[in-house]
Amino acid sequence: MADVRHSACPLDCPDLCHLEVHVEGGKVVRVEGGDRTPITDGFICGKVRNIAEHMYGEARVRTPLIRTGAKGAGEFREASWDEALDLVAARLGEIRARDGGEAILPYHYDGSNGWLTGGALAGRFFRRLGASRLLRTFCAMPSKTAVQGLYGAVPGVALEDYTHAKLIVLWGVNPSATGIHLVPIIQRAIDAGARLIVVDPRRTPLARRAHLHLAPRPGTDVVVALAAIRALFANGQADLAFLGEHATGVVELRRRAEPWTFTRAAQVSGVPATELAAFVEEYAAASPAVIRCGWGLERNRNGGSAVAAVLALPAVAGKFGVRGGGYTMSNGDARWGVSGDAAIGEREPGTREINMVHLGQALTELRDPPVNALFVYNCNPVATAPAQALVERGLAREDLFTVVHEQVMTDTARWADVVLPATVFLEHREIRRGYGAMRLYDSAAVATPEGLARSNNELFGALLDRMGLARGGEARTDEELASAIFAGDRGATIRAQLARDGVATPIDGPSPMLFVDLPPGTPDRKVNLVPAALDAAAPEGLYAFRADPGTEAFPLALISPAIPSMVSSTFGQLRKGRVPLELSPDDAAARGIAHGDEVRVWNERGEVLVTAAISKDLRPGVALLPKGLWRHHTANGATSNALCPDTVADLGGGACYNDARVQVARI
């Protein structure tokens, strides 16, 4: 008879589902959706429903491993934890003594981790080592920079409040793959009479249901949004009273939007002027109207300005002040009053910063000192970092000592000198707040760790001891770290709520509304439509449009969106077989390519060999190869990241995956 235990899913998804986990003999046998939050509503995605395949499959790393063969060959011998930790501590100590702490680079993302495994003792360890600091910019950094510049750190419209909206705009987001619990909420709103508009270069499942679908060329969302802003002002549909009371930079924003007529924006974006006009008319007339701004539109050279322009729309049109009106970006900025930083227990040093986008450059070009030790955890950079070939060239260095703490044998782990087995989230305690659902969970381990797997805190606690970096009396256990996080009156309130309900919310009662329950989080408590700091940071100023990087030789925009079966690269080992490149019928016909043909996709950075799939859902000029693929998903082991530049967006140093421009030919 299985025990049913409660947990929450920390994987990189807005929904933060409550889970009911069926466990027999310490092993997970079934996972179902729980009812402690209305977002989960009793159902979960297939990824987590089938997580036992990930936990107990043949790819699981069950014991420490030490490399025996050539780098990248994936040849290892088993070792004890003591042997592996002694080796890691000795090598890191040697490198630190010889080259300084900055020669050590921790490489992690933490999108699928909470406050216990995404920071805590790992952060403490690397700060005390004096290691280089990693700028974690793969996703959301341009968006975060933009939204906090305009509105400060505040939550947007709660996902469950979308049922109140009369118009829902999904801009650069595909909930069918990356947040499925919004889909039935949107459907309930539609059934009640709401209209749905989708802005995306491809026809996603919700775009097929939409009343209007705008399909801009990748990298042109900023001009679409600016054209809408211009029209709102020109047509007398801007809420001048709201702007006068609650916003700054109004005149300057209008000036910067002025050149973007529907005609000019249509020429640049590929969205017909009639569709742009229809969008503005629907948006101006509807109330409540909400924009769900995703992360797809930030993945290019204009990404930060695009997000800023989109999020300026509800201010210009005066969509706040009603339930279900405004925008949603990340609700991780809900005001919890507690923070995971308290578990680190060490101030951040002033060591050098390395953008994770530039991993290949850091491993092959950086000097004074060079990166001589790479410690990877919560991340699979061979599958996720741009300039894939350059990353692998760096990992092939014989003088680079690489440690990977991982659940399964990833493409990155194959390059390691030492692989350490990591727990899956059901095997360790985790504290996680949502960035879509405004919920927080403190979830105990519900399953026995597989093999010799250890959590991040167990690993880095042991390394703190071995390298003489631990201090007496400081928080070490998960409970001590949790107590540090929940210290103070607000933390006590949250813990009481967790004890009573198994889940916490940032406030009692209905979800908060911007301009009703709380003001913007900016210093002047107003929407700053043209923030000086953002304007100075953007290479050509905020809202500037930088032209398409396509050339005659490489005319197709390659996009790499998420797919329903994976969370970035997580679960990639479970997806068997090759993954095709999608092309529009027009682009395939122009190249004599038929469905199922073997094709070569290439640019100046490399090539990928795949089969072709003809998709009517793609606009001409765009090719699609999903993100997070592993080597076994293509014929030559390269993925879309081999073709992506390691340039950065206009704000926040974000990755420009969708600036890849390629050519495709039949083999």
C-alpha cells in the first residue's frame, strides 16, 4: 500500500503545482496533482506525472564518478564520496592557492530550484572561496530589468484573476508548453465572453483558438508595441488622466513611438497594418484587459526594449485599477517579506563577474586569471549555452578541472573530471515561491535518495568542512537554513500558514492589484516609462530598434522555443529519437525540401544535421529547432545552440538565442 505524501514542484514553470506523491518502499510510484492551490486544480503536466522514469531510469547518476577516458568520452569509474570529495577539495585548493579564487567559476542556473538548493550553502561556499561570480542571464534578465525599471519589484495580475478579463493578450508566451494551468483559466474566460489575442511568430495551440493572431518576425516585437503606443496617443485612446497622476516619461515615450506608424511597423515586423490596427482597437476598448508577457520576446538584441514597450501599454491605455486588468510578467516579485538570501550567510565578494552567456569565451579566452576550475550544478550548459562548439572546445582543455553535480548523465556531465550524484526535488527538502502562482511551499523530502545521491546542501556543506571554510555556530542543516529564511514576524506568519494549510500566500484575502492594493515599487511610486538607468544601459537607448542580423547567405531566423516534454534541457534523456527542424511550406518549397528529408542547417558558427518537418504554423522566414535538445536528438550531435550567437540583449545581458540566422539545404 502506497503512502500519499505532499510536495510541490519547483521546476522552471510559473505554476508551482501542489503534488500528491504515492511512495512505496521509499520509491515514487505515482504523482498526481493536489488541491492546495487553485492553480494546480488537481492536474499536473506529463513531465512531472512521469518523473519516476527520470528518477529511476538508466541515465541516473547513482554514485560519484571519476574520469578515466578522454574528456567528453563519458568514461568513468565509480568512487566513494570521500574519495571524490577529497579530490575536488584538493584540486580546488591547489587552483585557488596558485591562481586565486577567481580562477574558479561556479556555473548554475537555479530556475528549477528553490531557496535551499538554489543558494544556501552553495552560495556560501563559492563566496568564501572568492570565486568568480556568475551573472545568470539565460532567461528573464532583460525582462526583469525592464519591468523593474518601469514598475519596480511588484507582482502583476494573478493568474487566477484572468477569468475576470474581457481581453487576454498572450505576448511571446506559450502556456500549452510552459505553464499549462493558465490554459483552462483562459478557456473559462473565453467561455464567459473574453477575447484572446496571441502575439507569436508561430501559431501555438492557443493562437489557433485566438480571435486575432499577430505573427511578427523575431526581434521586432518592440516596433509592434511602439506602433500600438503611438496609435493610442494619436487616436485619443491614451488615458491621459491616469498617466498624469501615475507616470513619468510620458512625453518622451510618445516621442520615441512617433516614428512607428502602422505602415512602417508592418514593413519591419511583417504584421499587416490592418492587424496592428485591429489589435489597438480591441485593446483600447476592452476592460478588464490583461497582457501575459512571456520570455520569448526577450531572446534577441532588442529584447529588453521589447518587454518595456509591451509593459508600457497597460499604463498608456489605463488598464489598471480593475481585477483582471494590467499585465503579468513574473509574480516572483510578490511581497513575501522573506528571502532565500538569508540562508547564504555570507556577503557577496567584489570578485569579477562572468556572464553565463559567455561561457565559451570564458573557458577559451579569459586571462588574469584563466578559468581553471568549473563547478557545474543545477545546469547543463552543453545543451543550454550559446556558441555550443566554443563551449565544448573549452571543456576539452586538459588543464581545466570540471566538476558536475547532476541527477542524470547529461551532455555536460560527460565532459567532467568528477561527476557527483544529485538528488531530485522529491528526495530533498525545498522552499520555493512561485513566479506565476503567488504561492510558497516548504516541502519535505518524500522519497529516499536514489543510490548515493546527495542534495546541494549536503555536498557544499561537506566541501565547506574539507576546505576549512565552515564557521562554528552558523546555520548548516536544512531546518537551520529554513529558520534563517523565516526569521522575523513575517516569516513566523508564513510558517504558521504553512503549518495550517500546507501552502502560503503573500497576503490574506484576494490577490493584490497594482494601483489598488499597492503602488509601483519604483522610488517615486510611479510608472517610469523611460527610466534613465535603462536608457543609459541600452546600447542605442531604450526602445531603439536594432535591425535584423540576417544576411543574403543566412536569411532564416532560427527560433528555439520550449517543448511540452522538457523543462529547458531537463528530461532530455527521456526523449528518444531525432527531433526535426520545422520549416514553413514556403521556405521548404523554395529549397526543394519535402517533409522527412535529411537537411543541413548551418551558419558561420556551425551546422546541425536533422530531418525536416513542414509546418503550417510557422510564418515564412522562420525555422524552428526546440531548445534544450541533447546530442542524441540530431544526426551530428550539434543542436540549435551551435548556431546561436553569444551576443547579449540590449538590457540585462540576456542571451540572444533567437538572433541565430541560418540557411537550410537538403542533403
